[in-house]
Amino acid sequence: MTPLSYRFSVLAAVLLLSGCQDKELARKVEMLETELAEVKTSSTKQIAEALAKAEEMERRLETTQQMSQDAANQVATTATSSDANFQRFEKAIAELAQNQPGVKGQVFLSPNVKTPTALQTQFGVFLLRLEALGFDSTLNQYVAKIGIGNLIGLSVQEFTAKGDFGGGAPKLIPGEDQSEYVKRMEVWEKTLTPYEQKIEINVSPEGWTSFELPLNASSETDLQLIRIAISINKAQLAPSAAAKQQGGVAQLTVGGGGSTIETKYGEFLMKLIATETEGAATRVYVHIGNPLGFTISKSRLTGKFGMRAPEKLASERPEMFDQRMKQWATTLVDFDAVVIEPLLPSRWSRVSILIPESDPNKVQSMLTTLKLENLRLPMAQ
């Protein structure tokens, strides 16, 4: 009971006991009742405001936690996507370097296969897919509509498609001797119809382009398999649109994972392998993967170097990790180095640069761009 309530109770008791009709005393009681009502109203209002503030703080806390979780999920998704992209790209280069069956100079297309197939040309790897097959009454022959995917920094204006086509290839019969199957395959290959067609169309980089290939077949049955090789006749170097937009910066750490890096002629791969002292400087060894079909005879690495970049802790909030990354970035030192070793086509190349820092421990991470300065195209065949 509050002091005010106590005073009210005492006065009321006095009135009841004495039966006093004193108007002044009645007026005081009325004033006390009014005051008590105001106190109750004020207290109720304050409690309601406090509850409202508590609910608002709880809502804001939930929103902040959700935003933090969304940011963490986004960071994880971005890292996963980057790793997957690097692994896919690295596998493609490994297939080229080892001449594995995954990438060949000629491929088979079939109406029953919708997935793209990698095709090696003299300037790099393209993707092919059979999009449609039908009879063209104007040409009075069958036409295969083929999509070509251009992943390299070349804009192609003309190429020659060459190969043959025919019915489905014979399948190996269970228990059949391998030599007998080879003989049947040789007989089947003699039934294939050869073709050669010059295609004049602009195949822009970083996208799909469709072209039509006329084939002199009597029916669609004779087009179950289309073997194709492509020789590029006219092409020119085309800067990568992604490189223009992103600036092509890779973050590398000694012994860490690799990174894809945009150049003006397409994506390359990079790994920071090791560092060692060389006089008053540090020798930095880098692996660079060149997916293109031509040699880079001179290139340049430009950016910043420093101590090992911080790694995100499992329980760390994104904003705290971002703060640590910003602090690390303030310690980085500029560098500009020429790569004298050539970047050979369709493979990894081990190169090195000199950094003006005597302590290799201070050259454990890099933020770098890759500039391609001199290109050497393959000899005409």
C-alpha cells in the first residue's frame, strides 16, 4: 500500500466512526480520491509504455538476428559458389592439359542428347549442343540447328564445320569378342556421309550463338549421330564484359585455395603456392591456369600484399569479421611485378615474381589483378 492509499484509508475510517459531516473534510477526501486516480492512471500509462518499448526492442533484436543470419548465409553461399566455379574451371584445364576424353577436337551430337559437349579448337574450348533438327523445304534438305557456347576472349566471324553423319552406332553385344565389335564399327563408319560447311556468323564471347548446318540426308534416321569438328577462320580478340564490370581482383593466400580471376580476354585461374627469401626481396611462386588456345608471352601482376588474411570464425558475426578484414586491408603494401614466364595454352604454368620485402612472413596473402600484355597465336595450319 502506497502512502497516499494509507492516508485515504485513515481518513475514511475517521469519517465512518465519527459520522462527521464536515464539508472541508469531505472536500479533502475528494481531492485525495482524485489524486489517487491520477496516480493509478499515470502508473498504468507508464507500464503500457514500458511494455511497448520492450516489445519494440524484442522485435528489433529479432530483425537484427535475422539480418545477421541472412548475411552469414550470403557469405557462405558466395564462398561455396566461388569454390564450385573454381573447381569446375580447374577440372576443365586439367582435362585439356592431360588430353583426356572429356575435351576432343571432334565430338558427336545426337537428337537424344541435350547436354552441351566440350569441343577443342585451335584457339580454345567451345561448347556445342544440338538444339533442333528438321527438314527445310526452301533448301530441300535437312538442317541441324546447333548452339555454340563461346567462353574465351575471342569474337569469331567465320569458321568451318567438318565431319560426317549417319544412323546410330552399333552397340557391343554381351559376350561379343572385342575384335568383332571393332570390325562392325569399321563397317558402320564406312556408311557415314561426310560434309564440310563454311559458317559466316558472329560468335560473341561469353554467350551462346545458334547456327544452321545443312546436311544432305535422306531422312532423320540418317542423322542419329552428327560428328563435327570446327576450324576457326576469322576471329579477333574481344575484351571480357565481366572484366570491365568487376575489375578482376583475386584474393590469394599461400597454401590456400585457388581463385578465378577476370582478365580482358576471359577467366584465368590462380594459386599462391609458396614464398622464399631472395636477397633483400621475396620470391613468390604462383600457378596460373590459362584456358585459352594461345600463349600469353608477357603478363603483369599488380595489387597489394601483406600478412595472412584473417579467416572467419564459426561463431563470429559477419560485421565483426568485416571489421577485422578492414583492419587487415590497412596493413597491405602496393606491388607491381612483371611475369617473364609464358602462360602456355590450355594448362597450368608455374611462374614467379619478386616482391620488395625481405621477410616472407609478410608476403602471405595478395590482392592482385592479372594483366595480359603480349599474346602469341598458334601458327596457321
